[in-house]
Amino acid sequence: MLDEALAGLHGVHALRRLALDPLGHGVRALLVDQVSDWNGDDLRLIRTKYKPSRKLTATYVLPDGRHVAVVWSGRPVQLTVSPHDDAMPQLAGRHDPAHRTDLLGFAGRVETIRYRPGQRHVLSVTSPDHDGVHVKMDRDDSGARAVPVAEALGTLLADQCPEASVAEPVGYFSADRTAVWRTAQGAPLSTRLDGRDGERRVRLVGRAVRVLHDARPDDLPSTDAGARDAQVEIAATIRAGEHISALLPTVGSDFLALVNEIAAELDQIPTEAPTFTHGDLKSDNVLASAEGVRLLDLDRCGPADPALDLAKFVADIRWWSGSDDGRASTLTEAFRSGYGESDEARWDRAVPLTRLFQLKLAARRCAVHDPSWESDVRARVAAAAPVLAGGA
């Protein structure tokens, strides 16, 4: 039965039952065994990810704040509880007050922000006597690239766009594959997009990104990341949508047809040499405050087609604008205004790329455990079908 559910043969409802009732599907005994002080309370579900015929992964939070990662696959149910991670044992050290003091100079209080065993972890460490820090651990040493980029980009922005800044690094500790960043004041831009203040902030993001795109090779440190292009994003979008084809075959067919249509359109548009890019430009990676905006998550910075940054941010704006196309257009125009004049071909490429990112967001942000998943996916895929009026 589990194999059939994971193959999508019983639809999204079977997967939803697994995710929403983990204690009734193999998790209770594992929790009793691994969490000696668990009192039997339900778990709070915060994330699911489904890979057809392979696995369903869900992340939960215990009442005491510890995160629980559960994987249903062809093998027995797997469960890990923070701070345990065989692949990244340094995580446990970051939960030890003595280890934190050695690393940070203060022990503080730890809160888990993200728990992805074998992949990445993010912790917040706060103290009444300290501004606090965010501690990030990645399997691929991305922090080693992000810290020097932040230092150099911070200097460029201070000179060319002083109302914008970047995450402030404390440093990178290679022995633990750990990057430490000072906690900054502000709220995610996704929660601050309303009104004229939202337009002003989006305009500032445009100006800041233009500084990044215009940087000379010796302005910013080189990275070992290969240049990304549209083909990389097309392949990633197809992978992201595999579960849509398994659970909603008709919508999945539309999804793939749109990706192919976008790919054909991109083949007809001239490309340009890669520039330095952010690599994950979305409003949740921007902090908004009274002072301006701050770019976060510089782990993917590196050479790429600059139209990818433009398109991803516009697609993200459209996501948060929902069905309000007028608001999406106003924010998009503010972003373009801040970005300034550029080769029109860059924005020509951003138009189909925006549609591509809309499809990718539909696949990744609509969670299968959400009761409205089917209708949300249909609406989001349909929204990516028409060419966006007025450019990206």
C-alpha cells in the first residue's frame, strides 16, 4: 500500500494522510524510542516534499522546538530529531553551550530555523547581551563562497546604493563547514510589499541588483560555481514538476508543454555573457527595514545570465501579489525603474524566464499536505500560460 501511495496511484489524498497523521503511520514508535521525554503530543507539520515513486519527506516541530524529519520510502520509515545528523555531526556541537561559546564568544539560546539532515541547517542564537547571529551549515561549503562575496558586495553597495546592504558575516569556520552571520533588524520583503513603501523597497532591490550585475571581475571574489543559464533552470523546473504529473496528469501535461514552449522561445532570443548574479533573488531573501533593504542568502552568488535574477524576482512578486495583477504590474515597474536602463534583450529573455519561474514556484511552493493543493497548482500553472503583458 505504501509503495502504491508513493507512486501516486491513490492520489494526493493518500500522501496527505501520511503527512498529517504521522503517528498513525509508523512514527509513534520511533519517537518513543528516540525522544525519551516526548509526552505524546501531536507534531506540528511545517514542510513536505514529494518525489514520485521515491519518497515523501516531512518536517515537524515538537512542543519544545526540536525539529523532526521523517522519510517514507521503499525502506522502513526513517526519523531523525534535531540536533542529530550523521552526515553533519557538527550540528550537535552547535547545540552545546560550551561549543557555541568557543565559536561565537557567547552561549546564547538556540532556535532551529531549518533542519535538513544531510543537506543544510540554519540556527538562530540569541542572548540578552548580544545582537544575535544566524549559524548556517551546508554540505557543499557554500558559506565559504558567501562570506567573501558579502564582504566585497557590502563595500560596493555602500558606495553606489547606500540604502541597500547585505547580510553581515562574522566569518566562515571551515572545520565545521559553518558560516556565521549577524542577525539584522527588519522583516522579509514578502511581508512588506504593500503601498508606496513596498514600491520604494522593490525599487531599491532593483538598484542593488544592478550594482551586482555591473560589477567588474575584480570587484567581487571569483567563485567555483559554474555559470548558470536557462538550460539549467529548464531542467530544474522539469524535475520540480514531476509530482504534478504523477498526481494531476492533465495539469502535469500542461506544465511540461509550457516548459517546452518557453524553451523554444528562449532559443530565439540572443544571450549575453554571464555577469555576477545573486542566484536566488526572491523577496524572502531581502530584509526590509526603515533604513532600506538588505540582501540575504548569498550562497548561490556567481556568474550567470543576469536575466535569471530579474525573472526570478518578478515571478516572486507575482506569487505574493496573488490574483492582483495590477499590483504585480506596479511592483514590477518599480523594480525595472530601480534597475535602470539596460540592453532590452536582457528583459526580452526575462519575459519567458519569468513564466518558467512561475511554473517552478507552483511546483515547489504548493505543498501536497495543503487541502487546497490541487486548486492552487491548477491556478498557478494556468497563470504562467499567457505571455506577461508589458515585459517581465
